[in-house]
Amino acid sequence: MANTSSPFVHWLGKVLPSLLSYTQSGIQGSTQLNSTISRRTFLDAAVKAAAISATGGLTSVPAASASPLSEANAAAPAAGSRIVDIHTHFQAKNPAYIDEFLRMSDQLNLTGCMLTPFEHRKVVADAAKKHPHQIIPFGYVDMDAPDAARQVEEFHGLGYRGLGELEFVKKPYSDASYLPIYELANRYSWIVLFHTGIVVREKFQEPEDVASYRMGAIYLEEIARNFPKITVIGAHCGNPEYEWAAEIARWNPNVFFDLSGSTLKKLGGRLSDIAKYFWWSDTDEGTDNPSQNSSAFSKLVFGSDSSPKDVGRVLAQYRAMFDACDVPESARKLILGGMLAKSLGLPD
Ligand SMILES: [Zn+2]
């Protein structure tokens, strides 16, 4: 789920009600997340519309590409090593989604951890069986649903490899009522992707029981320590609490973060700031890390949170951050896929 600030979203609710048909059944009290378009696309469209609205006409903000094989992807060709995207939301309302994903996957040599609502578990399980090096099925459960643990077990039975993106919780992530989910994930040695930080508001006119503080990166520490076989990944690096997120990753070998969402855009003019948070490279101040890489940046993983046509653009943002922070080549490879490819048993 992409990040944004609430006043901005509130304003969008007034200005853009007819701009987009953005429907999400899952947030409306049930268990599923079915975006007709990705959240990133929604926000990008909103930002473009804001630029139009503010100036009374078109500005220099570029139009989104309509092609699934976009210019952004063409500009980010496969570098040889496999890229692993921890943050690929299955888009149930787009019947061509799997095909579009597979084309992008071929183009970029990319494997996606496909975050799948329970309702769509079979179609993604089947696609993953057919394309095991391109699609890794991850299950989304509403953690507050009374049968959440049973759903997790069923995902496991279907060959799912992890959970995510867990979000929109009614209580903080470390609440005792969620322990049965973590116990199962720990038993399966799964990767679990949690939304962290500020969260988009879906409804503007009705009450909505969603609050970003419940999804703070700070709660991941307790889960990682009590369930050491879970690989805990926080989406969005706790935006805007990057320092807390990085420090929790520093002290916990099984905690990582992705930089999807608005962060790399927000810090676009000062990407070297990221090095202030991931500061402990080549010191003895970090803890053991499965990769034994001395770069603090090895605690990051690639996540796009984007439609297939936009993944290349997020890759370019990551690469710009690598350059701005002088991230060593060995750590770049781990971030873009090396760490997850190893843990998921994927080939190069
Ligand atoms: Zn999210």
C-alpha cells in the first residue's frame, strides 16, 4: 500500500472524486483487497491531477505510459542477476494481469512475490506452479478475521511461500490475538511482508477504522525476536520513521525493509539522506546478517508495489539511491534479488 499524508488525501477526496474508479472491496470490512489499478498508479494519477488542478492546465508532469511493456521497463533491462520483487500485488480485476506480469518478468529477469487475497488463492497458486521461477505465491489475510489462522494453513497447503502484505490491522501488529498467525509462519519458516508507516485513506465520507500507528515498524521487532524463523520484511521502511526501521533492522538479523511507496520520490533530491539511516557499513555495530555483507544497505530488499508497466521506474529509483549513497556492488545485488533469491531457492 502506497503512502501518503492524510491532509493531502483529504484534499484529494474533495477534488478528485470522479477522477478514478478506484474500488477496493477488501478495505470495506471484508477480507479481500482487489484493486482495479495499483495503489501506486492511483497516487501517481492523483499527483498528476493535482498538478493540473493547481495550474489550471497541463504541466510538465509526464503522462503515464499505457503499455504494459513501458519505456521505464525498456530502460531497465535485465542486468544478468535475477531481480526479486517482494511487493507485487495481484490485481484480480485485470484479467490480463498475469500475462502482463509474465511479460515484464521476462523482460527484467524478475521474480515477483505475488501478494494474493484469499479469494484468489487458487488462480495464483496455479500460475506459480506453471511459472515457479517467476511467481512466488504469498497470501494476504485479514489478520482480524476470526478464521485468519485457518486461511494461513490453507495457503500453506496450496504451496504458498509467505504472507503479505499484512495491513489495515485493528490492533498493533504485536497484539496477542495475532500470535496464531505468527506461530504458523514461524513453523513454515515463511517470509512475512508487513505494511509499515503512513497508510492511504480509502474512504473520505464514512468512518474508517484504519490507523498508521498500529503498523509502525517498531512493532516488527517483537515479532522478529519471538519468531526467529520468520523473515520479517517491512514495506515502505516505516515511512516516515526511517530511523526506527533501520535501527530495528540493524539489531535483528531476520528484519529487512523495502523502499516502495513515496519515499524514493519524496527524497528524490536528497537520496544520500538514506545513508544517514543505514549508517553502520564496515563497522562492528551491526548484527549478523544472513549474507554476511558489511554494508548496512544489505538490510534493504527490492519492492515495487507497482503495476508491471511501472516496475522499471521503481528499479531506476533504487539505482539512483544506490549511486547517491555509494552502495557497493555486492550489496546492490543482494538488495535487488540476491538475498531473497537465495532464501526462496531461485536460480540466478
Ligand atoms: Zn503497504
